Amino acid sequence: MATRIFLIRHGATELSAEDRFAGEVDVALSDIGRDQARRLAKRLSSERMAAVYSSPLSRTRETASILAAPHSLAVESCDGLREISHGHWEGKTRAEVETEYPKEYQRWELDPFSFAPPGGETGLSVTARALPALLEIVERHPDDHVIVVSHKATIRLLLSNLLGFDPRKYRDRLDQSPAALNILDIKQIGYARLTLFNDTSHYATSEGTVPEVPSGRLSKFW
């Protein structure tokens, strides 16, 4: 058996279409984001969920509350799951940052894992708080199904670490759409399997399906 983590990015926000750095900005979901979350909630309504965890920011809390409702579960806040801070870039568009802080932006583009703008966090710092938080959730819920709602950069950094990707390239090689569903099976600390990645099929239909837990077709460990 394994703990199954339904790792979900929050729905679209009022700033999603503006391409702004909004890691620490406590922006609300947009109407589109709420609809995305409701569609995903319906998709997951028949799953046996043991708990729902969320970053403390409004956009993740609201997404998590919508997802938790069909299961009559309370949302548990987890600070380690919050989004990366962009320091003095916060609230600015990507174009504004590139114009106002060209050297910083170039350095960040080359290696967002080890570089952060003044007042912000590196990808390494985010991983150092988010990974222990996720693994603690796994330890609390052995062999359970758990919803975890977080943010774009945080999720990609978690997946990079758990799956052995080069974290310096997390922005280039991994994507996360609003209200995207990822499914991780974690049998023990250090053994994670990605079963579903960045899935948004609930956008088109509210009747999505969740893959079965694989059995007998992977390595002997599983």
C-alpha cells in the first residue's frame, strides 16, 4: 500500500491573466478559478479522502474548501506549502521586472533554484520548507488518500525533488495549470511515483476519472 497524494494547484486568480509575480500577494480566486475548482471537486467526489491540506494563502484556502466540501472535511493550513516569495518583484509584471531589474532577471532565468531577488526566496529555500511539510503529511496518513493544495512553483519544486529532476530547470521542464491535478503515490520516504501530472481534463467535463493504483506492472518494489 501507499499514501496517495492528490497534489493540486489553486484555481485561476484575478491576476493569472496579467502575468504578475504574486507569490506573497494574497489574491482571491476569480470566477473562472472557482468554476475550475468546482469541476475538480466533482471529479474527486467519489474518492475516499482522509484529509485536506492547504497553503495559508486565500487562493489555495478557497480552492481547498471547495474540494473538501464533498467529503465533509475541514481544511488544515500548512505554512510550508505556501508559494515562493519574489521579494521586491512582487506585484510587478514579468515585463516590468525585466525592464527595471535586468541583471536580477537574467540571473533568475539562468538558475531560479539558487538565486532570489532581494527579499525573496530561492527554489532551494522553498524546497527546504515544502518537502518536509509534504513528507510529514504522508507520515500522518499512511495508506490514505489526501488532498494537498499548493502553488505553481512550490509544486514543481516538490516534484523535481521527489522524482530526481534537476531542480535548476524546474521552470523549463515542468508546468502547472490552474487547478491542475497531480497524483503522487508515496510508499515510504524516498520512494515516490508520479501517476498523473498537470491534468486538467475536468476543464472540459466535470466527469473526470482518477487512475487506478498500479499493481503488478511496475518494479517489484511496488
